[in-house]
Amino acid sequence: MVEAQTKTTTKTAARTATKVKMIRIQYYRSKNSTPAKHKAVVKGLGFTRLNQIVERVDTDSTRGMVKAVPHLVRILENE
């Protein structure tokens, strides 16, 4: 029982120790009068309000979603 608990703790510590690259995305143009697919992408990125800034893990899928709606969102430079 103690061995199983130690393994779980070690795995959790290993995950938190690795640095995950993040990107900041801003939703700056309204999705009104855009195709339904664009609205779904904006919602999938987690935006609920205009001018909202969210931080997402920098993966190919996230970059692809941003690339699909470059006229609605922008990637902010890390400070």
C-alpha cells in the first residue's frame, strides 16, 4: 500500500516539475456575422467575452485553432 502511494506521488511531482510552454491569446473582434465554424473555434478556445485574454498550452492544435480565426483573435507576446 505504501509503495503504491509513493509511486503516485513521484509521478505527480514529475509532471509539475516539467515546464509547460503557454501562449496568451486575446479575443479582440466580435464573432457576429461569422460562419458557425468560426464561432465554434472561438468557444473552443475558451472565450466568453470580447477583449478577454486566456492562457492556453502551446500545442499544434491550439495554434491551428488560432490560425483558423486570425481575424478574431491575436497571440500576445509573453512579458
